[in-house]
Amino acid sequence: MTALVPSPVRIIGTGLIGGSLGLALVRAGVDVQVEDASPGTAALAVELGVGELPGEDAPDPALVLVAAPPDVAAMLVDRALRSWPRALVADVASVKSTVLDGLRARARAEDLPRYIGAHPMAGREVSGVIAARADLFQGRPFVIVPHADTDPRALGVLRGLAAEIGSVATTLDAPSHDIAVAHVSHVPQVLSSLLAATLIDPDEAALGLAGQGLRDTTRIADSDPRLWVEILGANAGAVSEVLGGVRERLEEVMAALETLQGDPDPGTGSRRALADLVATGNRGVRRIPGKHGGATDAWSVVVVLLPDRPGELARLLTDIGQIGVNLEDLRLEHELGRGVGLAHVSIDAAREDLLTRELADRGWKVADA
Amino acid sequence: MTALVPSPVRIIGTGLIGGSLGLALVRAGVDVQVEDASPGTAALAVELGVGELPGEDAPDPALVLVAAPPDVAAMLVDRALRSWPRALVADVASVKSTVLDGLRARARAEDLPRYIGAHPMAGREVSGVIAARADLFQGRPFVIVPHADTDPRALGVLRGLAAEIGSVATTLDAPSHDIAVAHVSHVPQVLSSLLAATLIDPDEAALGLAGQGLRDTTRIADSDPRLWVEILGANAGAVSEVLGGVRERLEEVMAALETLQGDPDPGTGSRRALADLVATGNRGVRRIPGKHGGATDAWSVVVVLLPDRPGELARLLTDIGQIGVNLEDLRLEHELGRGVGLAHVSIDAAREDLLTRELADRGWKVADA
């Protein structure tokens, strides 16, 4: 059915990530077998179309994907390597060094070349197979994490898997992966949770003043504690290192605030510490690729001026449909005071020129994004 | 022209906030006079429609709005109180206790009843009059901050002003206001900047893994350092107090991570500290009013199931237009794996029942938000 991924694929652990991998692979025509520590979860996964329960006489898997928390992934990978001596085995846990270390401690040396780590980078605040989506990985990074003994063939198979589910493959070794995700995912989670934890104190009148800034900075704080205990525990070293820098800078900021509190004009040192904080943050945030939050590399954003009259947005979307371009996302910015709005239209990057030209031909004003 | 706000209004300081107030008031038919420490900025403000430069024979203002940083606001308010002995004078700085304290230290006692504090809560990452928008305050909180000697008439005038610019007025005393904004605005800014500051270290490959979580949590880190030095300095006491709690919890988290790093299974204490962090954050974030980020109290969100076919969104928006309901915001959630999408339609809360009923009549499936 497909040339990119060998069949059958066995998915072990049908939560959000395992379930979404199954949906994407089934849609691509791959034979998917599912198993889960909970038979109820496995049955639900089958019902949702994630794959089939393997019978007694099911063929051995060619590729096994272990989608389990980091603390049990090494054990499950080892079991799979021993059970199916010809299969490639990958885990998709979000921390890689602890899985590799655990595996080196328990696996037979001759099995190790068939193991490769992977981390399809996607997630939602909701969890479980019920939240699984076939397009969860579309346009998202897929980190392939080989180790010194990995069979090069495994690298090719995972590249094919990444392409099949619409992800963008990149390769990192385990320590580099773990420090990278500490930076882009684990430390942001800790700081968002720390911030949200301060909100249990203020009264309702205070919270009524909350704006979009607070909502954005705390959105990911609404995450599963059990999942994050496993992730933070498994990546404790890298997370600690980055948090050490945060603590140091926080001490500086608090010292500056204390000085300013006693004396509103204590010379420039205290003010400079605060300005440094914000200015360094400016430099950091500008290093994040992609200037429009929602867009990945595979998308472009076309900004169209929208006269502030009823029906203009519907007319724009009708035109986009007639041009034959698929709308991936849409964000509206009102500038009512100026009598116009801006529609930020996210589309496949390859169609940007076409859409821009055709919209201009139809009289729309297309702005520089 | 308008019954809600006395004319003329003098706006002192034409940055983002002063400029936006001017645009909104001019649109409401109020005579607006502008002045700014920089003549070039004032001239630009006039060109953008914020108001007029007062000539020699201009009438005295009935209301003065001082839109300047907290460190100069008290001085400018005092000057206005002395210059126009019949005018009400309000400042719109984002910290209130330092302005009030500064004013009590310098103003004549008989002038104080004509002063009242205000804080229209809105902002953008961009600053300056060029970013000003007449609708900046629409649907946003407008905190009125009277002091013990404030003339009750001033309270009524500011309520009228809030209504005129489309804001939702609430009243708080200065210390309550300052602790509230420390929680919902100043501490989020510090933590977002601390997080963004960690991003100057990792290499580009690591930053390429950034997802929406990192983008959301660092969006407000792209703010003006000069502005934030003034705000944090002026609210140093309240910000320090909240940050003290953050530091304490950060110490606990780092101790737990250190223990887990040495010993992946050190009993439950360390894991419990991490679970507590995330679970407390869950409780905090759920206290923020309005479960859909973009919506204020004045808006409702209606969620409509969208068959995954071209043209469905355009058809939905055409129907909404025909029903006669104004679309305030629109967010799309794709669930392509399931063959449907969800359109989150933000509208005036008062029109929710109408829209829900009419959409259902036209065959749309409306979900519970």
C-alpha cells in the first residue's frame, strides 16, 4: 500500500501520541496492530480506527513504535527487541537519554542496532486516545535520535515514517535532543505552571482584569500533572541546568526591585537590571523561528485588508475557495478605528504566489506579511 | 455632541494609550486637545486624528487625562490641577499607589478632590502613537481608582469615559489595583521575559523544535524595556511579593529535580513536588475568567461543526451575516482525521441565543462550548 513505511507496524501504548500515529498510518494504508497495558484503552483505540488488535496468528511487526512514558519505555523497547528479532524498534518518548541509558543497561548488545529513538513533537493540552488526531504531526518537527550502534537502515525507515505522517524530520543525538526540549518545552512548562500557581491567591476582582497576555502565558499550565512528572523527572539534568540560569536572573531582578522599593531613585544599577531582563527577553523571543505564531515552515501567511462591512470575510473565503487554495488557519485583526480589518490567511507555502496574484486580480488588497 | 464626557478633554502624553484615548474620544464627538513633551510626537498625533493642538485662545479643558509613565505622572497631574482650577484631572498610568503618594507629597490639599486615578487595561507589544487604535479599549476592563478625598463627581465622569470608549468599568483602591496588576500583568511579564532570556543560549537546531507553547508563553516578552522598567519600578513592592512566592516554589522544584537526577526512584517526595507544581498551576489557570482565550465577558463563543469540504466556512459566515450577528473573532480547529472542523465564533453575548437558534434552524450543528 505504501512504500515509505514497512507493514505491519505494532504500536505499543495507545494514548494521544500512539493513537495519533495509528490514525495517520492507517490513513496512509499501513497495517497497524495496537496493544496497550489497559485492554479497555486498546479496545477504544480500535473503535476509533487507530488499528487492529493482533490475533494469535498475526504476522510479526516490521516496525514497533513504543509510545509510553519515559520511565517504562526502555523496558518495553527491550521486550519488543527480544520478541521480534527482525523488527526495528523505536520509542517516541519525549526524553531520549534516559531511555537509551536504560536500554543499554538491560538489552542484549546484538539487539541494540535495531533500536532508534524518535520524538514526534506535537501535543495538546488534552490527553488520551480520545483526543488523537490523524493530523497531529502535520508540519511539526519529527526528531530522529540514532545512537552510536544504530543500523543506518533504521534511520531511513524513520525518515519514511516522518514523511508519511506529514512531519519535518531532523536528526539529533540524545543529549542534544534533551537539552533542546528542555529549552523549548520543559522549562516553558515549569515557568507557565509557576506563573499559574500564583493565581490561586488573588481575589476574583483581580482576576477579572486578566487579559490576553496572562491567558497566553498560562495556557500550557493546564496540562496533565502525571505526564509532566514523568517528563521532568526523566529530563531532570537538562531542565535543572536551564532553570539554574532562570533562578540566577530572578535573584537579580528581585534584588533590583527591593532596592527600588526602598528608594525610587537609587542610581542606575537597579533600573539597568530590569531593563536587561526585558531587553534580553526581546533578543531571546526574536530567535524563535516563524514570525506568525500559528504558522509552521510549511505554511505561509497572506494578510488581506478587509473593508469593515458585513459579508466581506465571507466574500474573501468564497474567493479563496474558488481559487482552489486550502485554508489552514485564519486569524482576524480588527482595526475598526481605521475602518478596516486584517485577515491573516494561513495556506500551503507552495500556493502563496498563486493566491496573492489571484486575490489581487479580484480586487483584494494584499498586505506584506 | 456627547452626554457622557465633558468637552474639551486635554490629553497630556500621546503615546499608545493617550493616542488611542484621543482616537476613541474624537470618534465619539468630543473636542480633544493634545500635548506631548515631544512636539514631533504631538504633531504626528494630530495628523493621525488623535486631537488638535490647543491654540493660545483655546478653552480650558473640563477633563485632563495624563497619559505618561508612572514616574512623571504625579508631576504632570499636579501641574494640570494648578493650571486649570476647575478641571477634573485623571492619570492613566498602569501603577496607582506611587502616583497617588507622589501627588499627596506635592499637590495643594484643596486640589486633591479633583484628582482621580484610572487604568484602562489594554496594550499591544508595539508602542507609540503610530500603533494607536480607537478600539484599543473595547470590551477591556477600565479600572477607576478613587482616593479618600476624590470628589464623587469625578467618579461619574470616568464612568462616562469608560462607557464612551467601550470599556467595562470597575472600581478598586490604589493598593488593591497594584497587587491585582502585579498578578495579572507585571509578574507574567517578568516570567515571560525570564523564559525568553533563556533562549539566547540554545543553538538554532534546538529553536527549530519550538512549538505553539513556547510562542504563547514568550509572546509578551517582546515588549519595550524602557516602559517596563518604569512599571516594575513603580510597583516594586507588589511585584516583589508575588515573585517571592514564585522563587520559593522554584526552589522546591529545583531541589526535587536534583534529587531525581541522582536517583531516578527516590521515593515519592520529589515526584510529589513536581506533581504539586503542575496541579497547582492547573487550579490557578482555571480561575482565569473566560475559557476561550480571546473572549472577554462581553463576548460569547459559539462552536459550530464544520464539514471538511471547501466552501463550508464561507457558507457559515454568509449565514451568520444574514442572521445579522456581528462576528467579533473567529478561530478554526481542524480535526481533519475525523472529517470535521470546529469554528469558534465569538459574538456579542446578548446575541448568543439568537445565533444558536438560527444556525440550528439552518441545519448547522452547534456544539456546547
